[in-house]
Amino acid sequence: MRWTARWWLVAAVLGMLVFAVLLAGTAWSLLYPRYVLEDGELAADIAILAGSLSLAVFGISRAGRLERRVSVREDGRWLPPRGKYDGKAAFDLDAEIRRLRGTGLRAWGFAGCRLVVLVGCVVGINRMESSAETLLATGARTAGEVLSVDDPLDRRGASSMRVRYVAGGTSRIAEIVRKSGRNYSPGESVTVVYDPADPDDVRTTEEQNDNQALVGIYLVPMLLALLGLPSAAVAAVGWRRRRREVRRTGWRAAAVTVVPDPAPRKTRGPDILVRYRDGSGICLSQTWSTRGCAVLKDAPAWVGGTGRDMVVLFPHGRWRRRPNAMPAVAQGERVQRWFTLVR
């Protein structure tokens, strides 16, 4: 993939992230009854949503168009001419091209699930904060006394304090999470705000006292979705391009040798040395995918696509007749003599 197409793809991913985050914020502002929209705020949000979504769609379309212009002229750089053995296999090669469509749809499904999780977690965190603000505005107030202050030495837990207060004529003790940065000491007086219908729902005028279990439930999936959404979107777009390229080029019979990445941190996928039937060869590497492969040597396979949009069909084992489609990227152009790859 050329740099121009790559940057369009990066712009598309950024547009999707802006759309997801702003969509969550706009949904919260519309659902939260105490939030008052300023003049023109909703129109501006809608405009940004439309612009970011348009950027994502246009970036994906533009990247694919640029790739198509290049690949049509350069098939010979990656694949040899069709031979009489290329169409022979124990399974339907044309059906495998159609199956790539389902793989792409599943990748879009994973991206959509991450988007839903991201939006849901942002809305949940906003609703939790709005509940604390509502309690501060409508809750009953009473005098409280700090009994003890807890500051975890390892900084893994949240700082908190134990507060005694009276609600409905009953003395109660609550543990309140501290996030304001203010220092407290035992015996200090604080103003406690509680819900008369549920006296255990409590905060102070300074401390919001978020439920840490809910914070973890929302925050961890939100971060995972935020980190995984770009890669899922890129994978979905990549499968769409690969299906288009393989449908155009067809498959080439080959023998492949899989060499794992020697780097301890696995900076890239394993090397795949491909030897075509005409004696030429090419070196590929696996892109990030759940569709991996074991270490193989001179295993029969079929290769299709061009450049950064290639697919390798591996035999899936003795008991499963359908092969495994693995996404791959060419590390260089095809060479006429395969043995030059293994020197």
C-alpha cells in the first residue's frame, strides 16, 4: 500500500474515533434531563458527526481507489502467470473467494461491537457522574465527622475516608472515595449529602464518591474498545480489499515454508516463503489476525492478491477439508528464482 492510500486509511480511522466519542457525548447530553444545550450546540454536534462520518467513508473509499489503480498494472510483481495446476484443488477455490466476504463481514461485526461497547461505556460514565451531580443538588445535607483516612501505599487502590453522619435519626458510617485532592484528618468536620430514600447513597460536597466497581466495569472495557476499534476497522477494510484483489487475480498453487519471527517481542508475523510452480518465489509476512498458522515446510497452499492485500490458503488439517485463509503482506517483489529467498 502506498503512503497516500495509507494516510487516507489513517484519516478514516481517526474519523471513526471522533464519530464514536462525539456520538456518546451527544447521546448523554440529550438523555440527561439537567443538561441544558447552548444555542447552536446541537447543530454543531450534528455537523461534526456528519463530517467525521463522511471523512471515515471517504477515506476508506479513497484508499481503496488508489490501491486499485496500482494493483491492476502490477500483478506480475506478486504472482506468476496462471498455470494448468492453479485451478486444481481438493476444494472449491471459487467458493473460498466467496468465503472471504463472510470473513470481512465478521471483521466489521467485531468493529461494530467495539463501537457499541465504547459508546455504552462513555454513556455509563457520564450517567454515573450526572447521578452524583443530581445527589449534590437534591440530596439532604447533614454534618459528618471524618473517622479515618486511608491512603494506599502501593497507589493501586483509591484513596478513601470513613465518615460518620446521622441520617433519619440513625448514626451511620460510610466509606467515601477521595478524588478532589484535598487532605483530610481524623476528627475533621465535613458536609455529607445523602439520598433520603436511600441513606447509603452518600457523598460530600467535595467528594463525588463514585462507585469504584462501576468505574472499573466501564473504564476497562472502554479503554479496550478504544484501543481495539482502529485495528478492527483496519482489519475489516483490509479483508474487503483482499477479497476484491483475490477475485480479480485468482489463486496460484504454491509450496510454502513458514518461519516464525525470531524477535522476542514478536514485532511482526512469521515469514512465509512462497515457491510457485514456475520456480519463482516471494517472501510474505502475516498481518495481525486471529487466523494464524503453524510452522510449516513445503506445505501445499494457494496464494492470491497483490502487494499488501494478499491471502494464503493453508490446509487446515486432516479432519477439516476447508483451508484456512490467512492475510499476508508482501515483503518485496516476486523473484524469478526461489532459492534466492532462502540464502
